[in-house]
Amino acid sequence: MASPPKSRKKTTLLRAFLILAIPTLLAGMGGVAWWGAGQIVHPSRRPLQGYHLEMLGRPEQYGLTIQKYEVPALSPYLFPTPILLCEPLSQGQGGARGAKIQQDRNQKKIPLPNYGDIRGTIVILHGRRGRKEDGLPVAERFCAAGFRCILPDLPAHGDNQNPVASYGLHEWQLPDQLEKVTAKNFNLPLVPRFLWGISQGGSVAVQAAAKTSWQGLIVVSSFARFEDICEGQTRKLFGPAAPALFPLLKFFVESRGHYSLQSVSPVNAASALQLPVMIAHGTTDKLIPMTVGRQLYGAVGSPQKTWVEVAGGTHDGVLITPMPLYAEMAAFYLRSLPGSP
């Protein structure tokens, strides 16, 4: 009996290979998209770092008092929220970071109150995969400039047991509620109060400020449309495979988080802002390009808005360049106080 031609054998082998390879490839792509969606909806939680423990253990060395507490769940969506309340020591002086902002103040001739005087409250919102303790160095500087600071763990971050991060879609109500509960529990004045957010925290802050009342808002290195950022990162990570992976990722985000990427749109909320707004962005940010920050700034409806470019600032390093950004931010908040010129 004659054996089949070699060409037929090759065709049969190729068909068998494709039958095995295509499902394997599709399963692999699905697995990658599932993992990516998980990192969006349920980000890996960052553990406490050494500098966190140092500041928590010896707050007086940084010119601070730090009180830990938890705000109970205030809506069906929001879980109990762990909080740090940071205030400047009533007697004494700030730490090295506080001294630096005082030095920058002198160089720029920015009037700051005497150390220990408190002019208002700032709610500090951390970035994706961050936690409330990341804001301690930020709070040290703002406390030296005359503010108390409230640092919450956002949902799905730190010690907040809510499993879903929605980048402001649901969290927008959280800053207002936390500040009011804190003021009541610690017998603090409700106003003046301000928002500060970086990256994910900036997205939450923009959406919060569009729907609740604040005296000023600073957004650092944040985005305009969450879908655009996710699509851009998919292209960077997976190159030619991105067009096939991104629809899968969107589907998995929606099924796991019960929200769509399109629904997280700070640029839409920005048009409703009528308070003083500062948006700062690093010139060398590769995760969220500066053009995206410019887009968000352009959408801000308030006539009282300020754009700040941080020369050489990366996404993770925008706060630690030679530029005296903290002095600029402190001056912005002080100018936004009621009755300020």
C-alpha cells in the first residue's frame, strides 16, 4: 500500500499543531488579560516600609503628632476606612522636610504661619498600590506650612478591606465623609478644607471636588481618562498583541469590578470644578505623559487654575526633584484660604 505524499503529511502535522497551539495561545492571552484586570480592580497591596515605621514610631522627630483611627462604613459600598490624622506639634519645630519647606519659603518670599499654627485641613490621597503611610512625608511638609492632614487608605489599598478599586467612580464620596467624621470626632473646624491627590488619588480628588465642597484642590501626575491610560499601558507591555488583549482586559475589569473603564473619567468631572485648582505634572513621566496632565488641566472649568511643570519629574519621582514644589503647593493652599489676598 502506498504511503501518503509528504505534502499531505506536512499538512496533517500543521493542522494538528494549530489545533493545539491556537487554544493554548488564546488561553494564554486570556490569562494575561485576567491578571491585568485583577491588578486594576484588586491591586497588590503594598506592605509597610521602613520609613513608614520610623515616622509612626517617632513622630515627634518629624514635628508631628499622629493619631490612628478608623471611620466606620458610611455607605453600602464603602467599608470601614483606616485613617492617620497628622498635626504639627504645638510646641517645637518640624523635621528636616519641614525645615526644607521653610527654607524654600524664605527663598520664594512665601508667607507661612508660625510652626504649630493650623490654618486648615488637607485630605491626602495616595496613588495606586500605595497606602496612607506613603503620605506621611507629604503631611510632614504641609504640617510645617500650617495644615493638619488626614491620610486614608483608599479601597483595595493598605488596610482598607474593601476589595475593589474604582479610581474615584465610587470613592468620590469618601474624602467628604471622612473629613466630616474626623472633624466631629476630634472637635475640629469643618472648614477650610482642601484636597490633595497623586495619580489614582488625583483621579479620586477631582471627582470628589466636582461633587462636594472644598476650598482648594491639588492634583499631581494624574490622568484624564482611565481607559486611555489602560490601553496605553497594554500597548507598551504587549506590543502587537495589545489590540487582541485590550478588549479582553476591558471585559474582565467590567465583570470583576462591576464598572467599565469608560466610566472613570476625571476629565469629564473637571469641567464642573469651580474652586481653586493646581495641577502639577513631571516633564519625564512615562506612565502618564505630561500631555495627559495638560488635557486634564484644559478641561478644568474653574477660572482659578494653575499649571505647574516639574522639570525632570518622573511618575514616581515627581515630588523629589530640585524644584521647590512643596513650597509652591503650600503657597497655593494659603492663597486659597478665605480672606487671603
